[in-house]
Amino acid sequence: MRRRRKITIHFKERVAIVTGAGAGLGRAYALELAARGARVVVNDPGILPDSTSSALKVAEEIRQQGGCAVHNCDSVADPDAAGKIAAAAMDHFGRLDILINNAGILRDKSFLKMSLNDFEDVLRVHLFGSVYLTKAAFPFMQKANYGRILLTTSTAGLYGNFGQTNYAAAKLGLVGFMNALKLEGAKYNITVNTIAPIAATGMAGGTFPQEISDRIKPERVSAMALYLVSDQCRATGRILSAGGGYYASVQISEGRGVSFDTGTAVTAELIAERFSEIISMKDARYYDNATENVLQILSCLVEK
């Protein structure tokens, strides 16, 4: 039996930014990165009940454990402030290798009761916040010919959840952002992946009973997050579900579909007749990019 080669993942000399790192998943990521040698910019604008910075507390926790970290309290939701977060990594450590876009907020309500301000606020933090900070970080990674970018989606975005139209729209928007950015990052050795975490955090707001919460702690997501931002990971453009010791790939796939002859007059009635075939996902296909998809469709037309 062939023995597996032992892999050791470390982040010595690497510099990482983790947003929303004052608690929950972000804190878990920051602590583990630092424990494995990374120098970490702990970003979070949150203030604790005792009026201290949550980011400062986590950075101090890292330093007490022998790690290297600085805190930053700028908001990702403002492009100028996001630029300051990237600048903090360069000013303190002279480089920027890893970006984990984890910051988020919730403004849950049914769509008709939700104000547009609440809708926009969620998009501004989750979607635009990730865009702003990635925009600021990308040039440094491009110049170094190296980068690892991790975005955070959600099962709400992938599959839907009642009362979260704003959150779901933002989270699936990040998948589209990844799908295009992975192509631009490839030639600079910059990978872009997305994680869909399941964890009992403050943002989950007591969604899970205690016996379940104990099984889905943030630390159970960290293993996947750290692998995706490591040197060993060459994958890009992937969506990974992670939580409670469960890890799986999620893909947007297209069914085999139905292709009508060029000379056929396609009507709504004809679509109705063949609709069950059209929506069938038997033998579904995954495409690495939009061009592959368009070429496949065109090839079907040529065959006809």
C-alpha cells in the first residue's frame, strides 16, 4: 500500500489580512494563521461592551501566544477605509500575501418589510466590502506574483433562505466576482476561492441548539480556510462548503438541455412540452468559464 506523503502547512514569512476578525470565524482564522507563522492584520471595527476594540483584543491574544499581529479598525464598506486596511499590511510588514474577506452583517426581514437601506447596507459590507479590499490588495499581489484570496459565501446565497434576500444577493454576488477574478489572477499566481461556512457564531444569533453549536464551532471551518490560502493549494475558482467536520465542493452546473433544429420555430408551447427535459440535471456539466459554456451551446447548434 502506497504511503501518503506527509504535508505540513505553514505560513512563515506570509502576511495575511483577515476581516471581521474580532470574533467568530475571523478570529479563528487569525489565531490559526498566526500559530502557523503568519503575520496577521486583524481587521474589525467592532467595539466590545467594555468599549475596547475587538480587533485589538484578538491581536493582543495572538501576541500573547507568541505570534505577530497588528489590529486595524477601518470599515471594509468604504473604499478609502478599505485601502487603509491593505496599506496597514504594507506599512507594518512590507508585503501582502493572503486576504480573507470574512466581514459581514445581517439585516434580516422579509422582502416587503425590508427597507432599501437595509438591503444596501448588507451589500455594501459583504459584496462591495470584499470588492473594495480586494481591489486595494490585488496590485500588491500582482507585483509579487503571488496571492491567495478567500471570499465568503453562504448557503443562503447558494440555496436561498427566507428573510435574507439582501444577504443572499450579496453572497451569491461574491461567487460571480470570484468566477471572473480567478481568470485575471491566474497569470499572477493569485488564486481566488470561496468558502461557505457553517458555524455557531455571534452572527448566527443562537440559530442552533447548544448540542449542535458545540459540534460546529468556528475552528471546524478553519482547516479548510487555511488550506485554501496556503502555498499547497493550487485550486482556484472553487466553492467549498465547510462546517462541523464536513467539507464538500459546490458547483454551478448546467444540464444537458434540449437543442432544437435551426429551422424549428420555437414557441412557448414547445418549451412547455419539453420543459421537464430542459430542467433535468442528468449528466450535468461544469464549466471553468463563460467561454466554455458559449462554445458548448454553439457546438450544439452546429451539430443541428
